[in-house]
Amino acid sequence: MSLLPEFELGLWNAWILVIPTAIFLFFENRVVSTRESGVEKKGLEYLTKKERRTMNAMLFTIFVSFVYAVFLPLQLGTAWFFPGLIIYLFGLLFTTTALLNFASTPKDELVTKGLYRISRNPMNIGWLVTQIGLGVACISWLYLMLTVVLMILINATTSSEERWCLETYGDPYREYMSKTPKWIGIPKQGKK
């Protein structure tokens, strides 16, 4: 990793790996909005001003990372490329599995099956793992720093999602929170 990040426009740049991620984000948005269409949640009205600013900062960070990927060359001939690609593919598989778990649960039920048994946020975890893999495959400290910023912002936005879930599902979600960690490897919440 060099101190100054590389910028060059080319066919074998990180944008190739960003395309599946962007497609996933589109489908995630469609699945989530379709699933929640019958539930009282209109747009981002349930967010506070601070949460909206955090959400906008997260979207801006995603946009910057996607634009940077257009100019970020993959490091095909290095020892970092294949481990980064494996991490990226694992994250993509994890995210896809979480999305399928979410989509296959009936609309009126709380999603607690599949990867949702080990984390309340498996789609976010998988997506962040893909971003880490992409940063490693490109040997880009700047992309990894954008991923760290994204981790912080995603963690901040999950509190509003959980508040909404508590309002929507009540005690079943509270029980789910007490049994399932927010993130994998993070200890479970204490009983309330």
C-alpha cells in the first residue's frame, strides 16, 4: 500500500466488483420496500434530524466509494488480490443469503431465520465484508478508510431501524434483541 492512492481509468479497476454490490443494493431496497409496503412506515419520516444527517452521510460515503472504485485499479499480480477477492466473494454470498432469508419471510412476520439467527444485521455485515475485500484486492488504504467510515455510519443508522422494529413488532422484537446479537461476535444485549 502506498501513501498516495493510485488513480487511473481502466478496464480492470474496482468498478467491476462494485457492479454486483450496486445491483445488490438495488434489490435490497426493492425487497425491503416491498416487504414493508403494508406497514406504517412512509419514507424516512420515522428518522430524527440527526438520523437523517447520518443517513445522508452514509449515502454520500457509499457514492464516494463507488466513484473512487472507477479510478481504483485492481492489483491482479499481487499477493493481496486473491485473498481480497475471496473476502469479497464471501461477503457477496453472505449478503445474498441474508437477502434471501429476508425476502422469503412472510410480510407480517419478524425475520429471525437463517443468518438472522446469528445477527440482527446480516445484510450490513455481508456488505461491509465485500467492501473490505474490495479494499484488500486493490491494496487501497483509502478504500479501507472509507469502509471504516461506512461501518461507523451504518452502526449509527441501525438504532433508528431497531426503534422502528420495536414500534412495529413490540415484544417479539424485544425478545429477538435479547437472544440475537446486533453484530456477529458482539455479545448479546442483557435482558430487559
